[in-house]
Amino acid sequence: MKELVVLSGKGGTGKTSIVASFAALAQKKVLVDCDVDAADLHLVLKPDIRQDNEFWSGQVAEIDERKCTECGLCQELCRFEAIADFEVDPTSCEGCSFCSRICPVEAITMKERLSGHWFISDTKYGPMVHARLGIAQENSGKLVALVRQQAKQIADKDGLDYIISDGPPGIGCPVISSLSGASLALVVTEPTLSGIHDLGRVVDVCRHFNVPVVVSINKYDINEDNVRHIESYCLSQGLEITARIPFDNAVTEAMVQGLPVVEYRDSPVSRQINLLWRSILRLI
């Protein structure tokens, strides 16, 4: 079993559109959306949810009115200002448990928090594991690790060859959780200053975890000077550029129709994504 994770140092580079096309092109795979904060792969793949599971993580303080003497110590010392009128605002509470430790009458306890849901779904392209983190809930990477674990179990059970993950943007804990142990990372960048800057950051993270990296430049024809900067950087780092995908209105049209662009119609961008997938098969 091989696991491909598609990353980008920033959001909006087009990685989800590429993963959706890989879903249409790949055989014997399970799909994973690791961007649990703002999952959007389901918008294209239209999954039918087979299992809906709760995700419990972290804690929230709870005040027992019967024990509370309203001394005010918890309100005074809570650095997150999560306690007012001797009630806890669960959105502001960080679950640090300090208030429960300093309460002189032990009126405050820490309760497990329902942080979101994770799903196992069926799509026309195969099984998919995805999740939805609750509003204002902490994304430490635990939910990302969970959906990846479930995807591996499905791949083992069904004898699938590939796990294709749509990774989160940035370089934080969710990215690390989606990346560690992967067979290959495809970093999708774009010829903008922020795209160039964040490409270097995410490549550094991949190398720190010893995950092989290749690069794809999306909308490469919108700024030739910046493309040369990206090419120079990749050459200096020994990174293979597996595709140069042109700007194409077919991508937007396919999104409106809710289809992967490679299924929408034959176009320069769909042909490049086909070549990109062949390159991934060779490398992985």
C-alpha cells in the first residue's frame, strides 16, 4: 500500500482540485480529506455517508452550582476570560484545567469535549474518509491521525493499493499529522510571492520527516518570472517538477458542475493532470 499526500504551503493553490482528479484517475484507492478545519473534497466527490462517528478530544470546565460559593477566584485567574457570572463559556475555555485546580471547594470539574465528527463514505470513485471539526475546536492533529488510520484499515481490508490524501494548508500540527509516514508528498504551488515563500517552508517540513517530495506548479503561465524563481529553487534543492499546469477556465466550470476537471472535458489542464498522475505512479 502506498500513500500519497497532496500539500501546499498556503491555501488556494488548487490541491483539492488535483486530488479530485486523482480520484477519477486512480484505481484501487481510498480517499482521505485531512483538511478537517475546512474540508471541501466532498463538494466535488459528493460522498454518501456510511458511518457518522463522534470525535471527542480535549476538555471543557464545568461548574457545579450546588458546590460553588461564588468566591470569584476562578473568574479572576482565568487568563482566557472564559468564566463570567460563574458560568463557563465553552467556546473560550481552552481546557487547561487551572480553574479546577485552584477552586477551594472543588466545584469545577473537567468534562470531555465533543470536538467534531468523522465519516466513512462511499463515492463513485471509491471509499472516502473525511471529518468535520467543530466550531472553534482545537486542531492538534489528532482528528487528522484518526481519519488516516481509518483509511489504512479500509485499504488493508479491501486490498486497495493507494491512499490519496488531500492535506491541510500550512506547516502546522495538522500538516505534520497528515504527512508523517507517507510514501510521497506532492506539493502544489503557484507563481506568486506567497506561493514561493510557502513552498520552501512545506518542503522543509517534508524533509524533516524524511518524506520524498515532488512539486507541481499550478497556473504556471500567470507569471513567468515567478515560475523561474520556483524552477531555480527546485533545481537547487534537487526537487523534481512533475507538472506545469496552465491556467484554464475549465477548472472553474468543472467546480460549478461539481465534477473533477479531468471528467468535465478534455482541456490543457486535464491533460497535464493526467500526465501528473502518471508521473506519481512512476515515483511512488
